Amino acid sequence: MRDFLFNLARSREGATAIEYGLIAALIAVAAITAFQAVGSGLSSVFHTIGTKL
């Protein structure tokens, strides 16, 4: 397994795959953070609307 990962990291295709994986992970973290921030705000808005109804 160690040799496979070492060869993957050294090859051009492996480096590209690792870069895409890191970009996908960064986008996922940013999306989760944004959804949490928006989610709490939306919860507050819907709670206010529900209370006024």
C-alpha cells in the first residue's frame, strides 16, 4: 500500500488526482461552513414567521 501511494504521488496523473482531491475537500469544507451559517439564519427567519402566524 505504501509503495502504491508513493508511486501515485510521484506520477503526473497521481499528482493531478491528489490536487483534485484537495480541491474537492476544500470546496466541501467551504460548503459545510456556508450551509451552517445560512442554516442558523434561516432557522431564525422561519421561527419568526411561525411565531407571527
